Amino acid sequence: MKQYALSFSDLCIMVFNDLCQISISAGKPYTSDTNIVEEWDITAVIGLVGSAKGVVMLSMGKEVALQLTDMLSGGTHTEIDHEVIDVLGEITNVFAGRAKQIMENEFRFETALPVVMEHGALAWLQKRSSFNLPDPPVRSIRIPFTIFENECFILSVSIQNV
């Protein structure tokens, strides 16, 4: 998985550029021994199933999610609503689909539908068997990104062969 960190960074930059027409910059990737990222205001999760299992998670603060939605919808959002959830789910879905293509030689999987959860709901994910979380000691790749000059979000990818 570690060999994919640069590809994941480049891919996320490309997705945000293509889909959102915004430039983002990647921080230094790191690994974690847990499948769950720190609590953020909102996290979009896509399960991976097949001969590999795992998750792709995009986590960010409320203000970043609202700004992204405003840019893509042309509206103004002050709270997390169905449009915000749709936008984050779509960004995560596009990333997971493109990641599947770059990893097809090593991992065979299908992507599930995205689930978007607000702050505090990640504990629910840990108990949810339908997400096929990788078994410990799988390490997650975490990549922090800077967006809107001084805001940030994090991409987390955990995958293991079954």
C-alpha cells in the first residue's frame, strides 16, 4: 500500500482539479495502525469489496464541506444538508473509481455506494460489518491536503487482499 501514497496524492489533486476546478496541495503521507480517522465534522466513506477489502474515507471540517458545495452547486449553504452530503459522496466516489483503475494489477475490488457521516458517527462505522474494514494489523495511508489557502482535509485509504 505504501507504494501507492504518491499515486493517491496525485489522484486526489487531479479529482479536485477536474471535478471542483480547485487547486489543492498534499502534505506528507503517513500511515496509521487503525482503520478510523480522527473525528472530523463530516466524513464520506466508500467500502471496497471483492478479492480485496477496505475503505476510502474523505474527512473534513464543516466549513470546507460547505465551501466545496457552494462552489459546485452555485448556492449558499450554512448547514450540512442533502446537497453537501451528495457533493462529498460524489467526490469520494470519483476518487475510489479512479483509484481502482490504478491498483487493478494488485487488488481486485468493487466499490460500494458512498455513505456520508457527520461528526460522531464514525464509531458507528466500526460496528458496521457491511463496510468490510481491513483486519488489523493493516495500516491505513493518510494524506493531509490544504484547500482554500489555509483549510485542510484528509484522505484515508485502507486496503488488504482477502
